[in-house]
Amino acid sequence: MKFFIYIVLILCPFTIEKGFATVLTDEEKVLNCQSDTLKEYVGEQRMSVVNYKFNPKSLILPASLITVGVVGTAIDGMNDFHLFSRKDSVNQIHVDDYLEWGMLGWVFVCDLMGKEKHNWVDQLFLIAIAEGYNGAMVHGLKHMINETRPDGADYSFPSGHTANAFLGAHMAWKEFKDSNLVLAYSGYAIAAFVGGCRIYNNRHWVADVIAGAGFGILSVELAYLTYFPIRNAIARKINKKASDRLVVAPTFNTRGGGIYLSWRF
């Protein structure tokens, strides 16, 4: 019987307001005076605000890679950096065609093995925004410059396969650099392999691949810079609206403890 009473004391009292006055105990009145703090707490539980600080230094790497690629393409005879002797025909490997898109999900694979910085919903939005930036930059430049590929085809600069691969790799680095360095750098090795395949298959010059890596990394940095201010603005608006209607707080009095719940319709 005492056990049943304890359970009742823990679960009660619940107070629901629907346009009529409610009698509160002294302890509940104190809690009610602190409603602003309680409402803010409840709102944050509904949709958290992410504290993301943009570091301008993060743009140095992609800017450097893009610059090297552009300079190599602009100077005749330099787009291959005299590193490779091209063959008229090669036995192409096609794994790069699969890894190009597979790398967009690499961060979610890493989520299964380590502690990510942001949840999978945020990651999904970040990937989508980054791919939007990446597609606009890469395909826009392909049609604007129309560099001839090593095999004679059009639209060589920059490498779209490499850009997508490094997009996925850099996303994993952003999410795991503070918790697991192995996972953080793992994607870069795969992305570099994709770039190497594009060169081996006579589909791209070295300059194309280097620039593609830069655009992939840059698109992720721009996605983080764009997404979190918008997400946090929405979160604060939702939390403010929720805090005006709902208050949840623990209560303690001489009869025991419970939960105070106030909901305005």
C-alpha cells in the first residue's frame, strides 16, 4: 500500500490550465515565478540551438587547391603538371563511378562507428546543401570553361567525381575531427583514390582533380556556414512559441514530490 502511495506522489499533481484559474501551493507559486527559465529549458529540449562558429581559416585549403587547379589549367601544357605519360587507350576501371555518389553517405557510415558532432537530420540537410553548392560551382565552370578532356571529350575542368568524393570526405572530417581522427581522415583516402582513378582512366587532367577536391571541400564549408544560422533561427522561433504554452517542472512539498505541468490552449 505504501509503495502505491509513493508512486501516486511521484506522478501527481498535474495541473492543466484551460481558461480557468488554478489554485497553486506555495512551492508551485515559486516555480511559477521562475516560468521564464522553465519555459526556456523546455523550448531547448524541443529543438536545440547549435553553437557553430565559422573559422575563416577553414577556407585556406579549398582556396589553395582551386587556385592550383585554375593556374594549371590556364597555362598551356601545365594542366597535367608533366607528371604522367598518357596512353592512347587504357583498361578503364569504373569503381570511381560508384564511389562518387557513395561517398555522399560516408558520414552516415562513420556515425555507426563513432560519436558524430551533429545528429543525422542535420547531417542530411548539410549534405543536401553542400551538394547544391557543389553542383552549381562544378557544372557551371564545366560549361563556362569547356576544357577538353585527355580522351578528347568535353567539360574536363573541374572533376565532378573528385568534387563529390571530397565533399563526402570533408563532411566526415567536420563531424569526427574532435572525437575520432581515424574516422575523420578515412574519407580523404577514398576520395584521393577516386581522383587517381579519373586520371588513370584518361578522363581528367591533374589540375581538374586538384580543383575538384577544392570545390568539394569548399561546398561543405559553405553548407555549414549557411545551414546553422537558418536552423538556429527556426529553432528559436519554435522554442519561443512552445514556451508560451507549455511549462514542465518538478515540484516538492511536505506531502512529497511530483511534476508540475501547465498547458495553455
